Amino acid sequence: MSPFTLFFLKVMHIMCCNNFIIQCIPHLHHSM
């Protein structure tokens, strides 16, 4: 695995997590 590939995977993972959080926040607000 090249450092660039690892970096790319890490960035993708962070973006997926952020996307997940952004989608979850409205649901949390609605349930409160």
C-alpha cells in the first residue's frame, strides 16, 4: 500500500463519517 492510497482511504473514511453525522443530526432534532 502506497502512502497516497492510505491517505486517500483515510480521507474517504472521514468524509463518509461526516456525511453520516450530517444525516443523523436532523433525525436527532426531530426525535427531541
